Amino acid sequence: MSEQQQRAICTRVGAPFSACAPDTKVGIARTVLTGALPLHGLRIQPEGDTCGWYIWAGERSNDPDFFVPLHVSHVREWAPAALPYLGLPPGWRFLVAPGYEDVWHDPQLV
């Protein structure tokens, strides 16, 4: 997914573009590898070597091991459908499924 495509999503929803460096980390759930739907993402303020994104598929769990760290450069292998949204800034969420997309600002995240 190109930066241009990520910028286009930001423009469409009225959000400023906020890139994720490839060597930063997301929190990602192994459920994305199962093909479970829908695919969810939310971005909080980055801290340390993270970009602030948490991505999961299906139902979210409160299990402390639900999310695992993954470099942004590997999201393409785990959850390619999330790539277009990674330019959204902290405070934004997305939910996608076949034929459905929702992208919104959630002020409770920041």
C-alpha cells in the first residue's frame, strides 16, 4: 500500500496524514491470521517504538496475550486490508468487512 493511497483515505475522511515508520510496531492479534471478520483497528498515541495501532479480527479479547508486537513492515503479510488505514492519526478507528467500511474519529482514544 502506497503512502499516496493512505493519504487519499485521510483526505476522504478529513483526517491529517500521520505516517507509521516501517520499523515501528503495531499491536496485532493472531485472529487476523485466521481470516476472522470484521477487521478492526484503533490508534492511540505512539509510545516508545510503537506507532500506536492495535489491529484485530472478530471479537476483541481482554486476554493480556491477545495482542502481539509486529513491525509495520510485516502488516502486509498479516493483515493487508489494514494497510490503507495506517496513515490515520491517533484517535482514529476503522472497521472493514467485505462490502463494508467504517472510519471514524474516537476522541476517547487520545
